[in-house]
Amino acid sequence: MGVYIIRPQKTSVARSLKLASRKFTSESRPSQVAEVVNFWQEDSVYQEITSYLEDTENITKYPTYSNITGSKVVDIPDEEVEQIRQDLPNALILRDVPIQLIQPEKNLTGKKDTINIDDIWHLKAISLITAHQQGFTGTGKGINVAVLDSGIDANHPEIKGKIIESYRLNPRTQEIQTVPFEDTVGHGTHVAGLICGNQVGVAPEAQIINSIMFPNGVCNLSDWISWFDWLALQPEINIVNISAGELSLPPGYFELFNSLIDDLIAVGLLPICAVGNDGFNRSRTPGNCQGSLSVGAINHKNKVASFSGNTTIINEYQSYNVPYVVAPGESIYSSVLGGGYEAWNGTSMATPIVSGVAALILEKYNKNISVLDLLDEILTNCQDLGLDEKRQGKGLVQVPKALYEP
């Protein structure tokens, strides 16, 4: 037996539904979810897949939540897969594969118990310190960010009281359940600190949903289906922070991820994704998906970090460059498992900084803004570093001046 993901091969939410009007408010979520679910239920290929799976023996279907992804996760005898591909020629049928966290370079200068002004250069680089000096009082209050990661040490003083819920996928039942707060490898604690930390965080009153999607740093592709379907039904979540992905996937997998990211946008969630630490002309999926707000890393000299990935993607007669933006990602101090602070390098560090800026903008608009308008606010307020656009994207993310200037 093997685990497989089955979904329509060509159907796309992004091509068929208007994504420009997707809002972040809790009131908007149910109708947006219903529209996406209805879209899949009316799709002829999806109907064909559903009927086939119901009528075929020896196939075990995994539970679903909202079903916004149009994907079925099933156990199938491996010897029957080729026959199913022949019977469902319009279906994309992919075997489950492991997906890993993007691993940063850790503990560059040793652990510190306290930090100083030089250790928060990342906040200066995005103009947050300047904004505070000019009277900006935004904190991300009322904005919830799902951190899909290794877990979070909720007792760390930097973030204590800000990690409001904790969930994990039960591998036996395939259900997402409430669990105690924990960080299985330490990655998520560093990420969370950069979003909402008291001293190192961009949006110190944003709240974090601890989503232990990568226990011990790895999960299965099928887990993404479960998590995304579940996220759609959590109307309080606004932003999804993802610092994970694979560098090279076989044909079909990129198309699946591209669709999954669009599904999040379609229900009113903004996915912010690390582009990867593999250097020039390399990028990781889903950070290189068209709908992801893809993030690369710069250093304190306002140069793109050598490890920061980038790629030109050519997909269905369209081409685009990733990352879309860059943020501080080299020698970034944040909270670490067990207490204290360490400086790490990685696009995993740049990504939560962008999530924090997104939270500040959402707070300013009281969430009454569309997903694409928020994306545009971030992209159009970047600082052009004068570097190759293929490396810097739109440039260095900034706290928009409209948030604090009269």
C-alpha cells in the first residue's frame, strides 16, 4: 500500500474564480470557503474522481475538513496505481513524498541572555524603528498568524502569552488535534520571535497559532492537504507563515503546490513563504509558487545574502521571478528553544519579518482589505536596493510610511 494524492490535473481556482476580492475578515471566510468548495464539487473531473474512489475497493480515503483543495488523499495498493491512472486520465495522481523545513545556519555567535540595539538591526532595516520614532503605535493587535513549523516554545519570555493555540496532525487518525505547546527541533521558536517577540519581533501584539506541521523538521506532502483544508475553517487566522519546501520535485508536484497556495488565497489567507537557502538560480517549492509571497534574504549591508535563492519560473506560458521581496535574513537574533537568543542565517528568518509587516498593515486596515490589496501594499512599499531584480524582487520590505506619516 502507498499514500497518494489525487486531484483534477488542469482545474485551477486561480483561473476560474475572482481572487481580487478575497477579504481577511472573519465574516468573509465562510462564504469564501463555500464558494471554493462548491467550485470543486461542480468540477466534472473532481466528480469523476469522487465517484471512482467511492466505487473502487481496496482504497482507503483520508478524512477532510473544508475540502478547499479539491484533493483526495488515499491509501492504494501500489500495483493498482497504473490502472487508476489509465481509468482517470484527467487526474493528477502523485505518490506521497516527504517535505522538509528549510534549515538555517544556526548559532553563529553563541547564545545570549540579553540583546542590545545592534542585535535588532533587522527592525531598523525595515524602517520600524524610524516609524516608532515618528509616533507609530501599531503592534499587529488582533491579527493571527499560523506558523506552520516545528512547534514553538511558548514559555520563552520573548513570546510568552502570544502563542494562543497549539495543534498537531495525529498520524493515526489523520485529524488535526489540540496538543500541548512544544517545539520539536527549535526552528519555530526562532521564527515566532521575529513575528511577535517583545524585543526582536515586528508585530509584538500579533498572536500565533502553533501549528506543529513539521515534527522533527519533516512532514509528508499529504499533510499539507490536511492542514490547508483545516486552515480554511479557522476564520481567526489571517496569515500563514511557511519556512519549508523542497528544492527539486518530480513533474506534477509543483503544479499541485501551485494550486494549494491559490486555494489559501481563494478563502482569504495570505501565504508568506521562504524561497530557500540554496543560492543563485535555485528556489524551493512552495516558495516559488506564483501565489506565494516569496521571501529572500539580505544582510546588514543591504546586499542579497549569498545563500538566498532565486529563480525565473516559466509555467503555462507565464513567467515570473522569485523572490518577490527580500528582508533581513543574515545574522538575525531571535528567541531559541529553552531561553535566550541566537543569531541565525536563512530565508526562514526573513519570512517571519515579512509576516510581521503584513500583520501591521492588516491591523491598520482593521482587516478590511483584500488579500491582493495587502500583497500590493507590501510590494509597492519596498525599498529598491539597486540590485538585480531577479535577486531582490521588488526590494527590501518596509513598514509603509502611510501607516505613520500624517
